[in-house]
Amino acid sequence: MKRLIGFGILALGVAFSGSALAADGAAIFKAKCAACHGAEGQGTAMAPAFKGNAFIKESKEDAISAVITAGRDGAAKKYKQFAIGMPKQSLAGDDLHAVIAHLKSLAAK
Ligand code: HEC
């Protein structure tokens, strides 16, 4: 019985660390980006769409990650129709890579 419990805890630990390690771009997008960019990346009255977005489709990962991590505001703003700028996001490494992959998949739709 003791061994069984030990195994159960081990299995739980593996399952948990496994899901914590795999960066989930869709989940990050939902939590941090969807409020402004729309749940399906369709855009809102606050921020541009990613669906069919040429910048997302044609840019290298570096250029996209620069906008995400540095933000885009003031004179750098590209879309004058939105009152606010893009607030810089604290994303890095696998999380940043995963969310950009998700943007690319939304842009391709
Ligand atoms: C508070 C609202 C808000 C949130 C939250 C937000 N954004 Fe933005 N984002 C904007 C606005 C507004 C712009 C347009 C800025 C401009 O005028 O250039 C923008 C622009 C962008 C662009 C450039 C798009 C283009 O066509 O040039 C990218 C990429 C981007 N956001 C990614 C993200 C990601 C990824 C997240 C979540 C991690 C996120 N944004 C969260 C408001 C937001």
C-alpha cells in the first residue's frame, strides 16, 4: 500500500511538471492577450486583429517578439484608430515562442 501511494505521488509529480514545462501558447494568449486582441484573434475596438495580419504572417519571430516585449506606443504606433498602445508584456523563452506560434496560426486563418 505504501508503495502504491508513493507511485501515485510520483505519477502526479510527473504529470504536473510535464504540463508546467510545455508552454501553451493558446492558454497564454487567452490569459494575457485575448482581452484586447479578441479570443480568436479577430481584433476588438481596442486592438488590431491577428487573423490575416500581414505583419504576423511575414515577420520573423524576432520582430514579433520585439513588439511583444517592448510594447509599441506613442510615435511608434502603427494603428492610429486605436486609442491605446501595445503594453509591453513580461514573456520570455518558451512562453514567448509558444505565444508567437499561436499568433502565426491565428494569422494563417
Ligand atoms: C491592453 C490591450 C492589449 C493587450 C493586453 C495586448 N495587446 Fe497587443 N496590441 C495592442 C494595441 C492597441 C496594438 C496596436 C499598437 C499600434 O498602434 O501599433 C497591439 C499590437 C500588437 C502587435 C503588433 C500587431 C501589428 O499588426 O503590428 C502584436 C504582435 C501584439 N500586439 C501582440 C500581443 C500579444 C502576444 C499579447 C499578449 C501576450 C498582447 N499583444 C496583449 C493592445 C494590447
